[in-house]
Amino acid sequence: MANEMLIGFGWLSFALLIGAFLRYKITFLQNMLIPSSAIGGIVGFILINIGIIQVPIDLFQTFVAQLLIISFISIGLTGTSSHNNSEGNTNVGKTITKGVIWFAVAWGLFVNMQALLGMLAIKGFNLFGGAMDVMYGILLPFGFAMGTGQAITYGAVAEGHGLQDAASIAITFAVIGYILATFVGIPLAKFGIRKGLASRSEPLSEDLLKGVTPKEGRERLGELTFHSSNMETLAFHLAMIGGVYLIASYSVDWISQILPSNMASFVVGSLFIFGILWGMIVSVTSKKLKINHLFSSDLQKSITGSTVDFMIVASFMSISLDAIQQYFVPIMLITLIGGIVTTIVCFYVGQRMGSNYDFERSVAFYGLATGQVPNSLLLLRIVDPRFRTPPILELAIYNSLLPLTITQIFLGIAPIVWGWSEGTAMLFFGGSMIVYLILFKVFGIWGPKTYSMFGKPVASTDEQS
């Protein structure tokens, strides 16, 4: 039907509004700080799987993939902003540098660890009569460590290389990871606060709990850079996103035509990477041409956040129980093992960087390792409501390290794209883990424990106190 896309968007909007209403009214959801997008996504998931929403599942999968691209373009257009640290300690700069390196190395370690865990879990499942292709396990980090958008994108790439229903399986991994980030990450953050591990914690405000800002505390959405008689400022920003999308799309088409087929499929599935690169190029160019005053950074950030909200709702609604029912047992096994090991290793590694803010960093990274950046920011805000600790800057800088991220994403999907044997793939992921563990020592970000979740308190080793 001609208006199917708008009908699908209408259902996404309806689910998001229901989520916002339930968050505002239900105390349990407030105390758990579950975002409206996740609540609405669960509602939408139920409605579509019991047949009330008569819209094809693959339409919502398309929404996820396209909203990921739009959000990355918007991030690129936002550009870099200066950050001031109020503490004025010269050691903060060193800690931030170490923290950025720690995030990069830890993320690489977890991508390879989760892929290996996924493959081993399926191997174990098959020993007891299962018959699932072990290569499906490689998709676990695309759901956990990379998030819903990459899950659907590279799940589709895997389907193109013979893994049936890979996109549905990958998005299921992502949604379960998102649930872990919420229902495990938030209680762990609060537990750490009760133990006195968070150096900047405060009581959570009512507006944060309910998710609605009172009239007297509202902030400006952004500056109006155009006169409304000429053009709406929002229209300009949306047009810029559309223009960058066009450039990125044609770039991908051109590059994919000159590459071998096994490389071309990766490039086609990486349109979001080209989107953020071209967005950054446009941002830098606008500064060189001295027209960057036409952009409103706050408005651009709001557009990014809005696309993520809708993407999360669409992610939940992209899961078809009919499509994954034959994989239900191995999916539960993979995510259970992956979730437990990820949680343990995250806080084990996180407590050894050597600063007064290792707990805050661990909590923020747990959001990255199981969900995505919004989860990371939410967990960090619980332990540091005013974002006064270095991890907030470390996250911002880490997310700009595109070459490292792109390389790891490519290496993560390479065994499927290049047709490696399962043994070769497992050796590769295991060897990569060893390399990253060595890098912890090389960069001096592995040392004695600086905090203990369940044992006796540990003295801080950083000079920032």
C-alpha cells in the first residue's frame, strides 16, 4: 500500500507515546529509569506479534537500518564541541587520555570475546542434538557491543552470505542486550552507589525519574539560525541530513562497483559509516567557509536523540516470534552465557585502570558492551548526575575514533563475508582477545584493583582526589 511507510511510522509514534505515558505514571518504571522508547518498544513488540499491528516486520527492520544511518549523519554534522572541566586538575587530562584508550581497547576485547562466546555456546548446543550453524554466534557482538542498528545492518549482510534469518537473530541479540543494560546495569549502578563507589553521586531528581522536565527547569532546544519568513531552522537541518545521505549513498554505490563482491557487500552494509564521515566533512567544510553559524548544535543533537528513540522502538518491533522460534533455545543460551560473562569481565577489567573514577567508567562501558551509547549515558548519569567525572569526555572522544571502530567492525564480520571455517574464525577471535589483553599492559591501563563490588573497599591510586 502506498502509505505503508507512514502507517509504520504512525505505529512507532503510538508506541513511543504509550511508553512516555507509562513511564510518567508507573513508579516501578521510574525507579528502573527505563526509557520511554524501550517501554514503547515492548508494547509494540507485543501488539505486532499478537496480530493487532498489521504491518510487515521487515518494514520496521528497514526503519532501524535507515534511522541508524540518519543518526550517524546527524552525529557527523554536529561536529566537535569544546568541553571544559571544572576541576582544573592537570592530572584530569592524563586520566582522560588513558580513559579514551581504555574504552577503545576494552571495546575491541569485548567484540572478539562475545563473538567467541557466541560460537562456543552454539558448539555446546550442537553437542546435545542441536543443528545451528556456529557462524551465527559471530552476530552476538553486533547486537551487544554495537547495538540495534549495526545488528540489523550486518545481520542483513550475513543473510546475503547464506545465514538465513540472521537479521532477526541479530536484532534479537540487540534487544536482549538492551534489556540487560537496563535491568542489570541500573541495579548494579545503584548497588555501587550504596557501597560508596560513585564519587559524584546525588539523589535522583523527580524530573529524571518521571522523564518530564518541569516548566521552571526547561532548556532551549536550540537557536533559530534562519528567519521563519525564509526557511525554518529545523527544515535546514533536515535538508542537510538528506543531502549528506544522498552523497553517502552514491559514494557507497560507486565504491561497491569497483570492489570484489565479498568486499562490496561489507561496504553496502556500511552506509552509516560513510554517512558519519561525510557529515564530518560537511561540518569541517562549513567551518572553513565560515558558514557554521547556520547550524544549531543543540538542535542537531536533539535530532540525533530523536532518531535513536524511534530506532529503539523499531528494534523491538522488528522481532518476529515466528521467525526466531526455531532458534529460541540457542538464542537464550547464547545471550545467557554472553550476558553473564560480559557482566563479570566488564567490572573485572574496569576496576583495574587505576583512577578514582574506575567505577563510573565501568558502569558507562557496561552500557556500551550490552546496549548502545544512550544506555551508556543513562548509566553514567545515575552515578554522576551532573556529568562531572572524566568518563563523559572519554565517551565523547572515543566515539570519534572512527578508524578503530570501522576496522573492528570489518574484522568482526569478515569470517562470514570471506567464508572462513568455524575453526579459523574461533582462532582469530581468540588470538585477537590476547592481542587486546596485551594492549592493556602496553598502554598502562591494567593494574591493581581500585574498587571492589562485593569485597572490602580498595584504596584509590589516582592523584585526582
